Amino acid sequence: MDIKIEEPRYSFVGGNLSIDFTNTVNSRWSGEAQDKFSNYRDLVAWARQAGLTGEAEARRLVRAAERNPEAAKRALNEATDFREVIYRIFQATALEQPPANADMGAFNRKLAEAMTHARIEPLPDGFAWSWEESDALDRVVWPIARSAADLLTSHQLERVKSCGSDDCGWLFVDTSRNGSRRWCDMSDCGNRAKARRHYHRVKKGNVD
């Protein structure tokens, strides 16, 4: 049976794999947050678009999920729970606050679990990290955990910021030269903020 992997158009503006993973919830601070992962297939579609899986592997994961829907639901719940742990840790660092001990404990447990599947493989010009071949439903989370750990221990951690929009809540790594980036995406939140400022200026001018 042929399985087509539908790929919703996810945004990758965070500058880091684990940050982009946290940005799969829209309008976090609006009171009407929208989770873009409604089922396990959505998670696989995101992983496919992020380059974490090839097409054949994505199809195998979807087939495995369809054979065991309870396991797929559990894998999705664990993935989204871990996503929120990562989000809270980086949001805390963006606000220059210490992350919660409970979140760090949960993160380290998942990281330790993920790294049991990590491998070093030889290449023609050296060596590289890789992951064991597996159809485990949680495999897409393994490289995300490693990505988050690398960012947490890098000099780029101080560049992690939260979008300046009042209702967005997305995170990003500010790689601008002078560290002046304010928005997750200038074409989205940035333009909406500009439009709001223009509206208020016009309204104020009309009042005056």
C-alpha cells in the first residue's frame, strides 16, 4: 500500500533545529494557541521537512504508527511534552532566568535516552555523528534532543530570543551582526507590528 506523506508548510525561522521544533505552536501567548501537531503523521511530516528523515523512512514510520495507533499516540504525546520542556528552558534563558529544575531533569532524561541511539561513523574525510537505523516511533526526537543540548552548551545561547510580538511566543537565534533582531519573521510578526504602529499613528493624528 502506497502512503503519501502530506507535508503541511511548516516554518523554519528559528535558526536551530530544536528551536524550530518549539515553534510548532502558533500564537502561544494569545490565549488561543494552535498546536500544529494534531496526529503522529504531522510529526513525521515536520521531521521530513526538517530533513530528519528521508521519504522511505517517513513512510515506514507512518506505516508503523498505523499498525499500532496507541503507540503512535503515546509517541506524539511524549514528543509534544518534550517540545514544551525545551520551550520553557529556552524561554527562561531568553528572559535571563534559570530554568526550572523539573524541566532540566526531564530534559536530561530524554537526552540520555536519545544518546543511547547515537553513533559515530567514518566518512572519507573524517567522522560524523549519526543515528542507529530504527523504525522506533520516537526516533525523530533523538536529533532534536542533541540539537537542544548543543545549543544550550554553545556561545549562541545568549542569542536566543523570544519574538517581540505580544501574542506570538516563537523563539529564534539572533544571528544578526549587532544583535538587533526583534521578530521571529519580519514578513509575518514584523509586518503586523509595523501595520499596528501605523494604524495607531494615523488614529492619533485623526484625534488630534
